[in-house]
Amino acid sequence: MAILQLPYNLSALFNFNEPDTNEGAMESSDEDFFDLFDFLPENTVTTNYLAKGEDRIQSLLRIKPRRTYSMNDFFKLFSRDQFWKKSNSRKDFTEYLIKTYWKKVIDPFVNTLYKDFLAGQITEEEITARLEEILGFTISLSQCHDAQVKRLVAATGMPTDCIFQITAFENEYFLIFGKLKARNRNRQIWLTSDRRKCTLWDSYYLAKLAVIERIRIEYQHYIHSIESKDNDLVYLSILNEIANGFHVCGRVCPVYAYEKEQVLYPEVMKFLDKLKIPVKLRIPGQSTSGILFRFSLLQQVLPVLKQYSISKVDFLYYATIPDGYLIIIKALMEQHKMQEADERYHRNNTEVANAFMTKKNIPPKHQDYMKENSFLTVYRYIEVDEDCDLDKMQELEKEFLALGDILGKHPYDASIRFRKLGRHHASGLYSPAYQCVCIDVRSPSSYVHEFLHMYDHFHGMLSEGYDFKEIRLQYEACLQEYLSDCEDPDLKARLNGNSKYNLDYYFVPTEVFARCGELYFTRFRGVDNSLLRFERGFDYPENEKLLELIKKYYDQHFLTEEISS
């Protein structure tokens, strides 16, 4: 992968829109929420301006886009496969993050500063400002001419023509423009002239500090992009990871902290008190076998969650990245993976816009049927293709009404269209942009799948929420296991390939939601009719753990629907 050319202005590389600070910026309506696509049909099929029917303008209100988090180049620096592979080992993971960021960002950056300073093209003040931008805290910087420091640096094999003395958090450091060997990095040195203790830094150590700052910034940007934390995947994944440290064998474990820590970090103490986590005094030299959760983790995480800047705790964590920041970047990368899949998924839908537009010249008897039928109890509009057998449509209505006892009978501000979808290579489609379900007339059994897509979007993207996470991960594990044992070369090639229906397609959260919903209705609610076929195959795994999770989750939604109806 090519090295990114880092400009002096780092915001140019990590380009993202700042959170909207205008009053009322976080407000949205139901209509706004479903506008997930930024496209509209350039030409409508219906051209009769006296009778536009379903193609009429529903509202004159300007459609405001849903607030979404736009991932930027920071996450693209890391290979997704390597990221998750390395994440299983704390040591390997931190080394991978720092090394990648150093190689692609920090090393080119400091080399440019080094050359420009020696050429007299930038001043100490400009270097200070640019370093503060990537570090996230204030420093004072001046060129070092101390003879002893130069001798010590020369002993490491590094050039001595440009060494900077940095003061941060009341400590002194000497910055070398290069990469030291691990044994010399962050090494403490004593200056005999005035008996000062200082530390050697290099560009590799700067990369560690810069990664911490980027994670903090990315979290802040993300949290401003969401409308609620209630079921947010990132926020609740972080809190859950923290909470897991308090529990073992089904019981709450105490947190041990020094008296000084309890005084210096009152927000941590408030957090523990709120969760009713007991805090015990940690005494120096005392056996700590009962410490199952480190107080320092909360010191790291809580300021980030509350959008504070980098702290001294983070800064003094030596050569690694704090555990709290590793938790945060994993949660953000998982969101990034989901977002990429969702964008690819919806890009495909933009290619079939005409499927959601009303046809011209629908036969009169079909138009009459469209005005009065049972589907209008749920949908605001129905289109029936001229190829539809109306007698069969009336029979289908009976199954639709029976299915309503399970799916729920309340109306949706959406349309349904029965037509041929042959050239779209799909038996059904759903577009949140058009709020429209399309069912191929040759495959009415796709209905429940598309209904579940609609249900997912109308209820705030349940598939991307924290409550659905466990099902999604278990479903992915089942398909990965199947793929590893698959003996069908054609299927294996397709799933591992770059076609539309590869493994990434099946991992799109809303697709997982729809398929798991189908499993729920066929396996647990006994549905097997024209609108939902009892499917078997690798994408409908009969995994005991998965089915248990599915029943528990969908019961909360559709048993309630049945009762309320």
C-alpha cells in the first residue's frame, strides 16, 4: 500500500465534517429518518400531471439527510483482516496500530519537518503548532544544543544535527527525528550538568501518542453523529466491555484503587457508585490477587466518553496504547465494517430505481383491484402488474391477512408493488428511499423477507443496534464455519469473490435481520405459505445457539405485535 503524503494541516488528511452546533441540529422527524439514499428519479414514468397517483408530491418540506458518521482515512490506513487478526493479542494489536500509523503517517510527516527545518523553511513555533495538532496537548519546544545530550543521541546511532527539547505535563523530553531501537525508545537519561532526568523520544513514540489522539477525535466525531445512545452499537459495546471487567462467575468483583487515585478521579468514583461496584483501598506492597479489574481502565475511558481531551494518565502510559482506547477503536472499526457493507448494499439499490416507479398503461381491471384490497390495510398504495392473476391475488390476500396476526396489522407509510423483477436478479426488493416493497410476481414467498427490511428501517435500523449484535456475530460465525468446511467449489468461489452475492452481502446487518426473521417465523411461529417459504441452506443455519438467540430477540418484537393487535 502506498504511503500517504501527510500535509502540514492534518485535517486535510483526516477530512470530516465538524459536528453541527446549531440549536436543534439533532432533531429529526420520521420522514427524515428514512431518507437513507441521496438519489431521486430524474424522470417519473407517469406523465399525466392531472392524475399522478402514487407519484404525486407527498410533501413540500425539504428532505434533510439522516445524520450519519462518515468514516475517514484514519480507518482506511489499517487492513481490516490484519486489524481483527492482531486484535486477539494486546501486544500484537498495539504494535500493529502504532507501526502502521508510524509508517504511513508520522514518519513522512516528521521527515518533512526535519528537512524543512534544516533548510530554514519553518520555525520552531511552526513545528510546535504542528506537533500539538497531532498530539492533542500543549507543548513547549526549542532546539537542543546540549553537548551531553548530543553524545547520548550519537551513541544510539541517530543524527545529532536536529534534536528538540520538549516540555509537556511538567516533564522534559528530547525528540529525535528518526526511529530508535526499542531498548532506547522512551529511555530515561541523566544530565550531569544540572542533575536533570529526561527521556528520549523518537517518531515511533510520537505515532503512539498520535494514535491515542486520533481515537479520541474519532469517538467525539462519532458520538456527535448519532441521535441517541440508547441502542447505539459503539457506545454500548464500550460500556459492555467495561462492565465485563466487573463480573466473574456471576458475581460483582470489587475495584481496588489507591487513596490518591480515589481523590484525583472523582468521576470514576461516581461511575462505580452508580453501578454499585464496591471500591476497596489498595495498599502499596499488599497482595493484589483479588484485583480483577484495573482502576486505570476507567481513568482512560471515562474522559473519552465524556469528550475530554487527552490526560496525563494517557500520556504517561509509556510505550503502549491504553486498554481503554483499544476498546474504543475496536468498537469504531466494527461500525466502520458495517457501514462499508451497508454502503455497498444500498449502492446496488440505486441501480434499480425504476422498479419503484409506477408503470404506465395499467389495465383498468387491475387499477380497480389496486383501489380496494386487503393490502391497503398495511400499505398506503399498491401496484399490481398486468401480468398478475387477480384471482390468485385475492387468494394471496387471505394468507396476507392471516400473516398479519403475527407480523402486526398497523399501517406503514409505504407502498407495495407486484411486478416482474427478472432483470434486477432479485425475487424481492425494498427501498427505504422510496419507502417501497417490490415483490416479483413469480416469487411471492419473498414477501416476509422484504417486509422485515421495511420493519428494520421503520423501527430505527434495529439491525445496526446493540441489541441485535449478538445474533449478527453468531450468524457470521455460522457462515464462516460453513465456508471453511464447504466442498462446493463454485459456491466457495462465489462467497470468497467480488460478486454482488459474496460473503459480505450476507453479512450486511439488514440482510442478517431479514434472514434471521425468516428463521424465526418458520421455525418458531409455524409459517410456511405463499408469502414465506421454509428455507434451507447455508444462509439459514440450523445452529442451536443462533436459534435460541433468534427466538428471544424476535419474541420481544412480534409476540408484542400479536398481543397489541
